[in-house]
Amino acid sequence: MQPFTTLTAIAVPMHEANIDTNQLCPTRFNKVPRGPKYREILFYDSRFRPDGTQTEFMLNASPYDQSGVIVADRNFGCGSSRETAVYALYEFGIRCVIAPSFGDIFAANCAKNGLLALTLPEEECAAIRRQLQDKPGAKVSVDLAAQTVTDVAGKVHKFEIHEVRKRCLLEGLDDIARTQQYAERIAGFEKGYYKDRPWLGAAARQS
Amino acid sequence: MSPQSIFEKLWNSHHILTDEGESLMYVDVALAQENTLHAFTALEKAKRKVLHPQQIYAFTDHYVPTTGRAKGPAGIPDAGIRNMVIDMQDMAKKYGVTLFGMAHRDQGIMHIVPPEQGIIQPGLFVIGNDSHTSTHGAFGCLAYGVGASEFAHVMATQALWQRKPKAMRITIDGKLGFGVSAKDVILALIAKIGVDGATGYAMEYAGSTIAALSMEGRMTICNMSIEAGGRVGLIAPDDKTYAYVEGRQYAPKGKAWQQALDGWRALATDAGATFDKEVTLDAASIAPTATWGVNPSQALPVTGVVPDPAGIKDPQQRSEYETALEYMALRPGMGLQDIKLDRVFIGSCTNGRIEDLRAAAEVAKHGRAVVPTWVVPGSMSVMRQAEAEGLDKIFIKAGFEWRDPGCSMCTAINGDYLQPGERCASTSNRNFRNRQGPGGRTHLVSPAMAAAAAIKGHLTDVREILK
């Protein structure tokens, strides 16, 4: 996994709440193997007409075709658990989404793919979106170690993030390797778990 | 010991260890579908093994066609779709996980087959590579939807890192009115608390209304927890739960069954347990419901009218309503029952069970479909049961199309989808833009309401037909 440390990038404001993963990656593209094709898939049904021509959707044109950050409203990434929504953001070049809240599964998927889903209060997100609206193509900066976002006006916003999520993103850590250090503890737990629950497992189905 | 909720009991019984403020949780059962190929591919790339293949179950449901299946996967016309089914089946065989493939006599949807098979039992931690995994909470399980990376993690380690969600109890009391079903209950709840009303919470449904529901109804409720943002939705097991599980393929037998019952009976929430949030809903206030907008919270009693954004003070909500009405091509103030339909879909992990088909058939007896109407059973087992009861004949006589099991037009990835601009009354779970096909418009309803819509050609109060 690509580590996430700091980022200064063009930020695109998205004012609509509840942008679901179906919009980020329309279902019919879930079968596409992970790779650069996902750049085109992001928001496909908003960006392209049925005949394949481009719409006016902002990600299609400069400066937002170079976006690295989305500043959104609440409940971004709600709905389906599809990780392809994160692949699409990532391949487009989005490394960070700032929103007042996220769909739970989406936020977890981001963290596993080096994408920072960070929460700021609703009014702060709205204020940054207004700045971006006034100055299309303006950049924001994110510093994960310091847990700060610097907005268009230079104002610094502090954000909260769970320690582990932060460390994994900073180091680009593979979760499975971390867990396998505990293989013995898991095996020990398992033994006790099944001893206490003799009705689980194949033998219990036989009698 | 202080009183505990069922959620706390389930959490504690699967908790292996805490590291840096995260909990490593033991997973009993993991459910895969064709899209889980992304997880298998990640495992392959990292040269990792599946630790306990006997605890992983794979289903072909999202991509399978719902008609013309005689030739099996090889007969699927679209190469992209065909390969998803074939590749998943191959991967399942390669890693030795249990496969309910396209040719399996019990093939069906990943949230319908596992309870039918007795794979789902009270007290388990179930994860699935699908957001509607919360369905299995209906059995008193901790059941989470996860993405491909977390699924791969579970396959490699049989464990999952989690932070404990807060606990919410939704108490629903009273008797449901005539023509009102579990689907109406969950739509009414989501309309009340919003699509992010339960984000960060594990939801427990309780109260006399829930107790009176069948297992099928309870599954419908838990299934849609994610549509309120809750990753977990659960119901304490009771005698109805045990009666449902008993005797099924994977259920404990003989002495083990008695041991299981003793264990399961201790799961229910203790009197005096506390919750971070409590919500109540009066069953008597719930009417047959339909959505008018582009998320499941935009729902109203079918006797209502399309809301007028101009009357809404909050600018954010006003703009949400405007966007929704524009996409749905609806006029403010028009009656929901004046909304004309092009299609009707009955099926999905939300409403593709036998009780759902019985409810739809009861209404189908009263007329004939005036728009194309599909009935897609949730599994082969549901299909056999329905045919044994003659429901297929009722549907066919009413001009409904009786199809083979799968996710079909709920997720619209197997080739079943709406044409741009088409409007559908659907028993599925999401009315998101483009969900049932690019440009498609969805109105979520119960199975009885969907059948009523089919024979009238517009959204219809099912009580008018059944009275």
C-alpha cells in the first residue's frame, strides 16, 4: 500500500450530501480488475452520456480533472460495500476526501488503500467548499502526521483520526502482516471458543 | 456483572485482543459473492492462503442470469458477466471454500441461502463482502458487511480488526395495520432517522412488533439497517429463531442441539442494559409505504403526496429534494398513487423469501399485470417451495414473469436492468440514481405493494385491493 504523508492538491467541492458508492463506481463496472481503467469509471454515469460523450460534470474539465482532494458533505460513500469505489477515486488521482461523515464500510475501504477519508465539522467543510467555489482550482494541503488541513485562505483545521489508521496510512502498512504476528493468540482463542461451544463444527451436525 | 445488551455479549465473546485501541475479533463465518474475486485476487498476489476454508462460503448470485440457464455459466451471453461467474467458481474450488455455484440445487442469494442451510445460527460473528450482510443479525448474530480488503484479511486470518460501534436500540411496539409489512416498518424507520441516522451504531431491534414478526420479516428489517448507516442490525433470538434453525443442513443435531439452545438462550439483552441511543416507533402509525426520491429515507405513506421543496426551510434539504424530484421526474403535490410505472420487480435479499412471494401472490390473485412484472425468487429452495404451493401458477396466470433465482434487477449487474427513464416499483433496498440501470427510476415498496402496482400500473394502496 502506498503510504500517505502529506498532500497539496487541487480540491473539488461537492455540495451534495449522501454521495453513494454506486455513483462513485456504477455497479456494472465492479467486474473490472483493479487498474488504470478505473480512472474513467469514477462517477461514470455523471461524466458520460449514454452515447459515451462527456457531460459538463466538473471532473471532466480543467482544473478539476487534476483534483487530488474532494471536499464533500455528510455521509459520503454510503451504500454498497464495493471497494471498486475506492479504486476509482484512487486511479483518478484522489488521495483524500474531506467530509463531515462517511459511510462506515467506505471509510474502512479507504484506509486499506492508502486513501485518507478525514472528517471535519459540517460548517468547516461548508466553509472550505465555499472558498473552492470562489476560486476554482485552488489547492488545499493535508498533513497526516500533524493532523491538519490548510484551506484556501491559509486557515489550519485540526482533524481527529484513530492512532492505528494514522500509523498504517503513514507507513503504508499491510494489515494482514500485522495480524499474523498474533497467529498464536488467534489459535489459542479459537481453541477455547470451540471448547465452550461444542455445538459448532462438523461433528455437531452428525448425530 | 452489570446488565449487557446482546450486542455487548456478541462483541465480548468474539474479542481476541486489543492492540492500539483496536479490537481483533474472531470471525465464525464469511460470505462471498462473485465480486469477492477482488479479494481472492489480492490473496493470490500476496501468495497467501485461506486459513479455514470450511468457514468461507461462496455464492453465485449477483451475476447469474435469471432466465435461460440450461447451459450453466457457459451459456451466459456476455463474456464479462460469464467470466465473473466462472472465475469465482474456479477460485472457490481452488481455495477449497464451500461453493453454492450456478448449478447447485440450493443456489441463491448470499443473504437468503445461509439461513436456509442453517449456516447462520445465533451467536455467530458473520462477515460478508456485501453491505446487506446485516440481514443475518435477525438470528442474533453480529453480522457486518466489509470490502474486499477486509474480506481478504478474514480469509487469511479468520479475524477482523474493529473498533466497537456505539449501541442503539430501536423499540417498535404495537400491532401492524392491515396491509402493512416488515418492509413498511423499515422504510418508516429510515424515513424517521435518516440515511445516516445509525452511522457508527450497532442497531438492536426490539419490542412487541419485532417479536410478532416471522424470521422472514425480521430478516427484511435487519437487511436494510445499512440504509440507515448501521453496519449491524440485530434481533435477540427467541423460540421462533430456534424453530427456524432446527433440522437444517448445517444446524447442530441431537445432543449438540440441546447444548446450542442453552447457549443461545443466554444471548438476549439483559433487563436494565443501557444504550447510547434509543429510538421508538409506534407500529400503529405505519402505513403501506413507497419511496418518492433517490434514497431510502425519502419515503412516505402511499396515500401521501410528493413533497414540495419550496415549502422546506433548510436550504440543504430543499436542494436534496429538488435534485431528487428532478431525477425522478415528479411534480410536487402529485399523489404518490398517481405515479405511473413501466416495470415491477419482486425479489432481492430484502424481499425474495417465501413469505414475500406469498404476500405478492395473494395480491396477484386480484388482477392481471398491466406492466412487465418480474418475480425472482431469492433461492432455488424458495423457488421449489413456491412451486409446491402453486404460487408460480398464480403469478403466471396474472401475467407476472416467473424467473430463476439471483440478485437480478436489485443490483442490475447480471444483464437485468431498467432502460433509461423507465420507472419501476421494486421490492429491493436502494432507490439510488442509476441503481437499477443507468437512468432508471426506482420506487421501493413491499412485495404486496409491488404486486398491487403491477395490476394497476401505478403506485397503489394495497389495502384498496385486499379489502
